[in-house]
Amino acid sequence: MDRNTKLPETEEGTVLFSVDPIIVKHHYEIDYLHSYAQDSPFFAGLTKKKLMGSRCTGCGRTFATPRGHCMECGAATEWHELPQEGRVHTYTTCHFGGEAFLGETPFTLILVEFDGVDTLFLSRLVGAEPDGITIGMPVRARFLRNCKFKPTDVYFVPGQDAPPAAVTQPAAPTS
């Protein structure tokens, strides 16, 4: 055992923009092949503007995030279409995110509750002011017109009965 082993280092430094709070420049990118395997029906559903979860064939538990076997009883599950309207269970506003979201920061992530579904669904909430979002606020699913076969092909917007303070108002025209 070599107790003096060190990780290799480079002479590259970090570009520091601010120290309070610390803001640094960080570049990253990667290409890879990925199989959705047993979750493929979820992504195929997004192309049809459907949210697909799973339901246990044993105990009937319904999962908003699909899985092959029940977390309660271990029985196999089958695909089940989820409602497209739900409520905010909880939320957070993100001021940093992956490369795909950097242009959208800050953005809001929500856990959505659906009637008749036993677990929650993680997604973005678009068109809402962070200060106006409330627990229990109604939301509805929207889908990208051109599916990219990614979890972000579905997002949520304030529902019909959302409080007016939550809904982002269109920008006033500039002259």
C-alpha cells in the first residue's frame, strides 16, 4: 500500500467569477449511447403525449415513475396511463443545472401528485413565478412538439385553477 499516492494534477486553474457566493466556470460535455430497455414504453408514450407509469399486478399499487416490479409486494407491474393533471407536492428553484438547463436558470423542479397514483413524478414547472408557487397548486402536463426521447419531453404548467400570483405574466412590449 502506497500512502503517498496522489491523483495527477494539471496546471489548469479554475476561472473564478465571484467569491460571495462562489461562481466558477465549468465546462463539460459527453456523447454516449444509452438504451432505455424496459423503460422504452415510457418514452414511446411521450411521443403520443401520454404519461406512462406502472401498476402492480399483485397489490394494485400505482407508480408515477415506472418500474418492472412492485416496491411493496415484489410482483410484476404492467404499464398504466397516468393522468395529465395533478398537484404540486413540493418544489425547489434551481440556480444551477446541467448543461442543457444552464440557459433556463433559474428553473423550478416539482414533485407532482396525481389522483389514484401512489408515488410522485419529478418534472419542471414552466410559466410560474417561484414566489407564487404553493403546495397543492394544480398543474397540468405539456409535451414538447418534437420528442427527443428524454425525460424533459414532458413538463408542467400551472393548471386552470392555479392562483393568479403563480402564473408568469407575458413581458410588456418594448418600444
